[in-house]
Amino acid sequence: MGRLGSVHGIRGYLKLVSYTEQPESLFDYSPWFVRESGGQWREVKVADHRPMGQGFLVLLEGVGAREEALPYAGLDIGIRRSSLPPAPEGQVYLQDLVGLRVEGLDGVSLGTVLRVVDHGAAPIMEVSPSGHGKDVQLIPFVRGPIVTAVDLDAGVVRTVWGADY
């Protein structure tokens, strides 16, 4: 849903990078969870937030100084999946792709989606034939030219991707 950026000032505020369509809508969700370096998610609560330029600053509960905010800088922000409204018709939340089987050209199984990372241009599915992270193939999640269908009920993402790409 977002990321905590660098520390701003001496009171422990952090810059907020929101991945939501309307950046301020991230404050509609509570609680937030931050992903720590080991991959575990830990609950945090927002004590205060305010606009800054084109973005926002946030102050987390229990943080009152710059030094206390430093460990949070750069951490991903997540929320409970159940907090989100249903995806609009014909769309999916990227997180819902995790665990789906990926079929390539001619219905060949390419593996299972381990995770989806969005670096800007297009989300990238990390697909593993073993389902355990070995021999990961990176497949752009681009509807139309690459991803032809997502069937959540059947648990499959259909692509025009080849096993040897």
C-alpha cells in the first residue's frame, strides 16, 4: 500500500510514499503493518499525519524523536486484505495473484506466482516452477500483450509467455 521514506525533522516524522490511487486514502485504513528486514509484518499505528508538498508526513505511535524513527525508514506498509473493498469488475489486487498457477504459450505450466513487485513501469510476477523460489522467472503483469486472462476461481493466470523466455 505504500512505503515509509526518510525521516523528516527532529520529532520523528517520516515521509510517506503512498501507492494508492489517491495518496491520502491510505489514512482511511487502520492499522498499518510494516515489513521488517526479516520479512515479518508488525502492526503500527499512525499518531499524526500532515501534508508536505505533494505528499505527506506521518508520525507513528511511540515515536517521538528522529533516532526512534530511523528504523522505520524504507519499510513497506501493508494493511489487512479484509480491509480493502472488492476489486472493481475485471480487475484484481496484485496480492491476489500470489499462489496462482501461471500458464504460458499452449497452456504450458510455468509455475506458481511467489510474489508481485511493482517497480513503476509494470508489476512483475516472480514465478517459480517448483513453487519454492528456485529458478524464478520474471514475467511482467501487462494485460493484453502478455497476460491474457486472470481466473481467480480457477487459480490461474494465462499468459503468452514461453518457458524459455
